[in-house]
Amino acid sequence: MSYPITLLVVDDITTNRELLVMLLESPDCQLFEAASGPEALRLAAAAPPDLILLDVMMPGMDGFEVCRRLRADPQTAEVPVILITALDDQTSRLTGLEAGADDFISKPFNSAELRARVKTITQLNRYRRLHEQRAQFQWIVEQAEDGYLHTNAADEIVFANARARLWLGLPEDPKTEGPADRFLATANRHFTGQPPELWQDWPKIASGSLDRFRLLVRAETAQTRSFFLEVRVLENSEGRLLLLRDVTERLAARLNQRSFQTMMSHKLRTPLNAIEGGLELLSDPDGLSPEEMTEFVTMAREGAARLVNTVDDVLRFADLSRSLSPGTSFDPIRLNALVQSVATALHLPAVTVEVAPDIPSPGIPCGAEALEWILLELLENAQKFHPRATPTVHVTVGRSGVDGVILRVCDDGMTLASDQLNLAGQPFFQSEKNFTGEVPGSGLGLASVAAALWRNGASFRLINRSDGPGICAQLLWPHSTTP
């Protein structure tokens, strides 16, 4: 879309203004008139034009003074000025140049020359302003805390700002020779794309997945912390504009808050029940024998002792990253006891565990506290979305590939649509009040599980069971860890 140029014609003689207007009038030109210097200054300050045609010989404030004041005002300092004058001596022209004039037209003027000069100066001014705006925009983009990239149809990086170059390990100076860097290939040298299904056909984007939450994840190592980059597609055409945003702290805060709240509720329930039960029985001691009173007091005291230990455990658990960091592992032999403990807390009687004999050493690459929280989220989810809240759950763990470990938690509850399966693992997913439309909740527990596993270099996936109704949550650690 092109905008008309705006011209301000300044002359104290009406017929002169009308002549200039008649000569310059066109659909691409918007003309304004001023009959004096002060009026010209007011109009120019209110809406700076693209060009001012300014008569020199005016009563009161002449054109030279008007030009000086225009240049002194930051609002109008860059507006081009053509002085129209009957004075043709060198002194007058020097005075005009010193006042800040850009060009001169002598009276009587040639109409063709006038239109040519107006066109040339306005085009140059528009180009100069556009160049300045682009330079300002480029500076802002270069200083931005987010990363911005422009890629072509072949996923080659055409432009990357400073932050994007830093995160992707690109050189400061773009390549001038050789093949251009491809975005995903470059990202894969440092990150893993999560969820994997959203990256497998990149740069193609499946219909309906444009707004899905894409991440580039650098898993935690012994030397570095985990790092999460959100990738948003801002423009999707033959070229593509991408936004990279560091969401590491945001994800960590959500993850630790969710896990802490879940474990707090889980671990405090049993000792609080013991304390409450014992004190309730002691509140009406009539009819109780000394032995019974001693038994109930002991129950409450043991509950209180367990509560103290539990609070210590929960506080230690507050930093989930400790039990997900590289080098942590869980002995599969202990898995059945851990699963049954979680199942008992949730009152789930039908939970079975199967451990393959060939799991690579040192076992499941996850600390006990984190694994307990993950199992609690998955079993509670199986219970929540079962039609009768009584699922039969089967937990299996086995080898994946050469030295990977895969853990599955399968139930016999509802079968979900593909969009519901996808949303279940979306970090920050809060767009639905209800996950399935029937059961309260937004699936944030599963999103937290997915984020925790990604941070650990593992993957998380929900799939419908192929042998009947129900869901399988699949946790895959592609490589085992060494303590």
C-alpha cells in the first residue's frame, strides 16, 4: 500500500499559492497551504509533511527565518525545504543554505522543472526515512532478548539476530560463501526437538499443528543445566519467520511447583490420617481401657514422627532437578514396591508390575523421588480418566535399543482423540477448562511429566492401546546413565 506524499505550500500571496497547488495537484499528492511563516510552523509541527515549498519574501517572518525555526525543531528538522525566491544573487543563496534549505527554485519558475524537483526530493526523503526506520528496526531486533530467524523454503537461515546466533552457535558474521546453514540441522547439533512428532517432517508443518508448542531442549549434563527454547512460527509462507524464546525458568517453576504440590499431598496424607484417627478416638475416652488409650496415643505419636520425617522428605524433594540430574538411577528390583506404595495411597488395588531381566546397568535413569512423583501423576491420571475411577494398570520396564530404558504405564480406561493426546503433553497448556470435557483438570500433570523427562534427555508420549480401550504412557530414556 502506497501513501500520498504531503506538501506544504507557504506564500503570503494567494494567487501564488493557487498556482503552485494547480501545478502540483495529483491523486498521489496531498497539499496544504499556509499564508504566513507562523502558520507554516504550526502546520508543520502538527503533521510534518514530506516537503515544504517556502516563499522567501514574506512580511513579518521571511522564508529564511521560517527555515531556521524548522531546523531548530526536532519535529521538523529533517523535513526537506525548497525555497522559492526572486532573489538570484549568491548572497541570498548562501543565506538560504545557512538557514537549512535543501534546494532553490527561482521565480519565474518552469512548471516541468518544479514538478521534477519535487518528485526527486520527496522520493529521496522517503528512501532516507525508510532506510532510517529499517536501521532502527534492525538495531531493536539485534538487541532483543528473544531470537529471531528468517528462513527460506529450503529451511536455510537467511537472517538471524544476535540472540539466535548465540543460542544456535552460529558465527557472528553470516556466511558469504558455501551452502547456507539450515535451521533444524543447526538446532539438532545442540538441541533435541520436542515433542518429536512435531519436528519429524520439518520444514513442512501439518495442518492444524501451526500453533502447537514446539521446543528445542538441551538436556542437563554434569557440567550444564537443562535449557528450553520455545519455537514459534510467526509467519509461514515460502519463507518463514521464527521466534526463539528462553522458557527454561518458566518451565522449571511450573514443574517444581506442580511436583511439590503433588508430592506434598501424597506424602502427608498417611501420617495425618494416623494422627487424626488416634486423636479422634482419644477425644472420647469414656469406655476405653488403659491399654486402648496407650495404643491410640502411640498411634498418634507414631503418626507425628512420620509426619516430621515426611516433611523433611518433601522439603528435600522441593528441588526436583536433584533427582533428575545425570548420574541418578533407580534399581528396577525396587520398582514393584514403589509402584504398590503409590497405588496404595491412591486406593488402586489392580496394579501390576513387570520388570524385564535385561535392563542395562545401572537401571532406570531417574532418582527415586522423581520416579515416585512421575508414577503418582500417571496412576492418578489413569484413575481420574477411568469411567468408574477403578482402572486396571500394568506397569512394565524393559530395554530399548542397545542401552536405552523404556517404561510404560497402561490402563484400561478411556480412548482419547488425537488432539486430546497431543494436548496432554503440551507445556503451559491451559486453554481448556477440562481436559476431556468430562473430568475437571487441564492435563498440567502430564505436561509437567513431559517437561521433566525432556530436561533429563528422555521422551514422553501418550498413545491409545491397540488391544482395547485405555491409554499407555511411554517414558523412554534413549541412553542409560552411569552414576
